[in-house]
Amino acid sequence: MKGNAGVGRRVAIGFGVAVLGYVLGAVGGGFLISALSSNTHDRSVEAAMTGAFVTGPLIAVVGFIVGFVRSKRKPEVAPDHLRSET
């Protein structure tokens, strides 16, 4: 059971990074569509929908995975003078 003690913490960090990733992805995707789209009729709607439903969720999923994996605690290593010589 000791191995699963940090999973909740890792999931929480993953969700936090996912929320941040969603916001950044939605704003960035909307900005990119506004700047690069050749659509002249509803560019703002296209930018909003792309940011909210494409780039935001994609970056959120990537952010969750990165946050979950990177939050793994490194094993604690005892200093040299405290290690047993067995």
C-alpha cells in the first residue's frame, strides 16, 4: 500500500497542470486561428470554437500526462555516512 500513497498527489498535480494547459491551449489556439485563418465571415467564432474544443483539450491532455509523470517523487537516498555497509 505504501507504493500507492503518492498517486492521489500525482493525480492532483496532473489535473492542475491540465487546467493550466487548457487555458493556455485555448487562448493560444484562438490567437493562432485569428492570425492565420483565411475565413472572412466568422473568424472570431472559428477561433473561439477551435480554442475551446480542439487546442484547449489537446494541450490539457498533454499537460495532465506531463504533470502526472513529472510529479513522481524521487526515491530518498540516505547520505553516505548513514548507509549500512552490508
